[in-house]
Amino acid sequence: MAYRRIVLFFFLALIIWPGCQSISPLVRPTKTISERVHVPRTVERLAVIYPVSAERAVMNAYSVLEGAAFQLKELRPSLHIVDRSDLQSVLLEQRLQLEGGVSDATAIRVGKLLGVDSVLLYRVEGPTMRDQALAIFRGDVPPLLVMSKIIIVESAEVVFHNVVTSPVQHSNHDDGTLFKTQSYLQAAMERGIAQTILDLQQAFR
């Protein structure tokens, strides 16, 4: 009987302990764009461009951001978003690769080839694997950045530029594993993407 009580005690402790851990206060992502900034009504035909990443989580983030761009049509029914297959065809034909940090010049060139009046350029930058490994010892990770920019193809004018900084939260009693760091990083990415989508929707109202 005493043995069963000891086992039950440790079982309950395992359930209760995670909820008793001290978690750093949740910090909301910060942005650089003002709510007074609005994308011109002349933006009617838009191409969504983002670099290719070897990290699945980052590519999933780009897919979410791209899907959110299509939702902008609810705010502006006249807006036309170029289909991703059209972009891939142009890239294949011109032998262009969207890798790393896609420059404004490359985005504009692709926009001209697609026949659009503007391009929406996304870029997600997160802590490197070195940063994540060092976090095991330091206890903190550099923030995650989500950049969104709308460029007019004809004039190269930037009419929307937003950088969302999403801090990576962590537990004060973390177990110091890379898995934990990556889970916190994923949460930071989700918060950063959500803020980016809200800011973009605000600019299209």
C-alpha cells in the first residue's frame, strides 16, 4: 500500500510540476508600420514573392503568409493575386532562383515578367542553429523577424514596409534542450506571422 502511495505521489507531481514552472511574461510582437499607412488603390494586380528556404517551418510560414494575401481580396474585391504556378513558370523560364534574401531589384524584375503592377515580398529571419545551440547555455534566443514589403513595379516605390519583431519566450525552469528552444521558436514565429497578417489587412482597409 505504501509503495502505491509513493508511485501515485510521483505521478501527480509529474502532472502538476509543468504548470508550476515560472514562464517569462508573454511579450507581444512589435512592428514598424503605422496603422495610418494604407496601400494605394492603384495596387490591383499583385504577385507574392518569397525566398526558398531549406527549413520546413519557414516554408510553412511562407505558405500561411501567401494564403493570407489571397484573403485581402475580401477587403478589396478588385485585387488580383497572381497564381503561384504562373510565378514558378516565369522562374523556370528565366532560370531565376529566389534564394536567401531576395533583393528589391529581383522582385521588381519578376513582377515585370509577370505583368503585375506591384509585388508583395516576404522574408522570415529566425535565430540560426548556432544561436539555438548557444541558447541552451545562455537561456535566451534572438528574436524572430517577419518582413513584408509592397513595391510598385513601374516606379520601384515602396508603399508598404513592415518589420515585425517577435521575441522568443522561454521558461525560467527550462530543461535546456534544443527541442524546447525550437518549440518556443515555433510559437514566436506563429505570433510574428499573425501580427504581420493583421498589419497587412489594416493597410488594405
